[in-house]
Amino acid sequence: MSSTTEFAELHELIGGLRRCVTSLASRYGDTPAMRRIVNDAERILNDIDRLDIDAEELELSRGVIRQRDSAEKIAIPDTEYERDFWRDVDDEGVGGHSRG
């Protein structure tokens, strides 16, 4: 079994964990025991994210490049920034180069 397949299986199991914890939380509400379960699950999820990063670093050190799927996408607005935003910022390396 390749590490890619193992990681895919692990992420499927993590999805199941999330669904189960959400279902339990809706059934039992905000109780101390349920908060502990939610916290434990979050800790496991964070550890799995760290495992992904560590595995990627190990594969890169071996020369293997793995495609990493990002679960979160960050929207970047296409509106103009206010002029004050760029005050005191060097434009070195940005835009065209002037030759003098």
C-alpha cells in the first residue's frame, strides 16, 4: 500500500470522525463530557494535519513531490487597496525595472 493511499484512507476516517462527533454533539448538547470529546477530536485532527506536513517534508527530502489538497481556500478581493496601505513599502522586485 502506497503512502498516498494510506493518507487517503486516513482522511476518509477523519471525515467519519468529524461526522460522528458532530452527530454526538447535536444529540448530547454542550456538556462537559461532550466538550472533552470535541476537544480530543480536534487534537487528533490537528495532529493529522501535522502528519501531512511532516510526510510532505520527508517526501520532498527524498525527492518525491506529492500534490497536497488544501481544504481551505482563501478569497482575495479584487478591489483596490487604499493608497495609505502601501505607504513606506519598498517596491523592490515589484513591477518593471528601471535602467539608469
